[in-house]
Amino acid sequence: MFFSQGQLFLQSLSEIRQDLPVSPEFFQRIFSATGENSTISMEALGTVMEQDQGLTVKVLSMANSAYYGLQSQVASVKRAVLVLGLKEVRKLLLLMSIRSLENKLNPANLNIAAHWKHQVDVAHVAQALAVQFGTTDHDELFTAGLLHDLGKLITAIHQPGHWRTVQKLAKEKNIPLHQAEELYWGLDHALIGAMTLKIWYLPASLTEPINWHHNPDLAQEHAPQARLLRLADALTHMHFKASRAVAGNDGLEQDLKSLDLSPQASSLAAQEILGSDKPAAFLRSLGLFTSAAP
């Protein structure tokens, strides 16, 4: 219907770089500094991060939240890096930067508390499934879960009219939102989110699972991660809506078979995570809490 508008929207995503509290180059430095082959010291990383005072305050606030249950207060980013680890602080930096975008969001267009509840739930389930699958990138899957619907937030902020129309179309046709997006303008929120993260210089190991979490068959070498993300998303929805069983859902069966995961064990892992206080504790560390289902 509006394919040209969709392409123009993708082209305009580069302008969102200006809305971040730090530059995309900063993200690039942080991800490079925390990569497998990095030789940067934790102290040096803390020095780099302390260049942004606002983010430093937010990271320390999260590090000192009940979610991490630290024995003593963390008073510096360098200490936070030492106590929490490089990858955990990297995740917090990225999350706090994205939350800063909400300043431009009209609350009527997106329930931000419910949005983050679903992201946090999926992140925790994806991490648990990654452990079952045996992958070593549990932290990356958690981050991908936190950001898998970033495209929804970006669209609601920058294209509110199209966002409302897509939601209406999904409701009228009784189809998933990503299918309505494809019908409406030839792209979905997974692509929008992934493209945004690519513009911020984030690695393919994070952007590709997000990009293909509705179509993991197309994810090539990142297919297992995309499947884990789709599976976590589906199990989370099922937990709260109880509208479908694991058996009988083609996407779930395909993912479980491809990942060689047990339906019973996967469902139990999701139920245990979502029935615990862990996701809620993470939400509270973000300054958010809601009992609303996703």
C-alpha cells in the first residue's frame, strides 16, 4: 500500500543517530572493547565510559538495584565494570541510551511500560533457552531479546500515523502485527529495529537475529539465534495469553526441531523464568514496573 513511504522511512533512520545521548562511534568502541579478541583493560573501559556523565549515573543506578543483589554499593563505573563484567555494563549502556529516545514518544501511541515488560520477559526466556541449546552467547541473546521489538518503538516515535494505521490493519484482519506491516509498507518492525542498530555500528551477531526473528530460515549463519529469539517470543506470549499449545504451532515445532530442544523442557524453562521475580526485578531497575501482560 505505502511501499515508497516504507523505503523513505528506512532511509531516514540515519537521522536517529542524533537522538542518542552518545555517538554511534562510542557504541562501536564499547562493543570492540568487549569483544572476544579485545585487549583493553577493565579500568581503561571504565575510563572510556565515564566520558558521559549522564549515562554514568544511570548505569550506576542500575548496577546498585536489587536485580544484581551486590553486597556493597558501587560508586564508580570502573567498579561497576569490575563487579558486573564487561558485557553486562555494555548491555546497560545500550539499554539506557535507547530509553533516552522515549522523550520523543507520545504515550498515547505506545504503552512503554508494557513494551518493556515484554522485551525483558523475552530476554530472560531467550537466555534460558540459549543455555539449553548450548550456545556460548547467552549475553548476546539476552540483549537481542531486550531489543527485538525496537522497531516498534522507533516507528511509534517517528511515524506515529503509519504506526496507528498498521495496528488498525492487524486488528481488522486478525493477523500478527509484523504481517500487517508487510502488507502495509513492505517491511516490518524487525527490519526497522535491525537497520537502526546497524546504523549505530552494532555487530551482525546482534542485528541479524533481531532482523530475522520472524523469519529465521532466512538468517543464514545467525539462524539458531533467530530461532531462539522467535521461540522465546512465542513462549512468552503463550505464557500470558494461554491461547495456543506448544504442539500444533508450526513455527514452534519447526524451531524446537531445528534447535533439537524438548518442547516440555523449553516450556518449563519459560514458565519458571516468567513465574519468578527476576524479570520484574529487572524492570524495577529500569524504573518501570507493570503487571500488564504483553
